[in-house]
Amino acid sequence: MNDHDEGRRVCLGCLDPITGSANIKSGERRHFSRGLCSTCYSRARTRGELDDYPTLQNDRNKLVAAFIVARKKYPGISQGAVAQQLGIPRSTLTVNLQRAMESGDDRIVRKNGVLHVAE
């Protein structure tokens, strides 16, 4: 779904295992941004070294398509569960869905403040 190297799910700063999942296992850290855990991200930002770690891009079209497939197969599935299946933070999925909708992607609609697959 994104340009994260799935075979290398470690923090690029400290090399500890990282995850985008809410279910962190013992010894793992949560991925924060740019392939870094929150501690290493803060350290790199403080030192002015963030440019040494390029941003990781998600393919919005693929994320929207995966969300649609999941919602059609499991209508009650939450955005969090879909994001966990994709190995990304829920906020990443939500932002990509919002941006897709705002840019005119008619596959996603907002109903009562919640993003849904268009019928």
C-alpha cells in the first residue's frame, strides 16, 4: 500500500522493531513518521536531521480501493481495523480518505460526519 519496506519494519534511527498497528508487541515501538519511532523522530527534529529521513508516501488510490474492498466485504468494519490490516496508522487511512473525498473522489462520502463508501 505504501513505500514502506515491509521486510524492514524497524526504526531507521534506533533499529528497534516498529509497527503501525495499535497492537504493539513486546519489544516493538510504534511507527511515528519517516520510518522513525517517536523518540528517534523527536531527536532528529531537535538536531535538525529530519531531512536525512525522507517522508514515506502512501498511494492514496490504493488505500481508498483497499478501504472500499474491506467495507464491501465486511460492512461494519471500522477504519481502525482496515488500517491495521494494511499495516498503517488509522490516522493515515483517515487523512487519505478525507483528501480523496475533498479532491472529488466520488467513491467516498461523508454521512453524519463519518466517511463511508458511496453506494
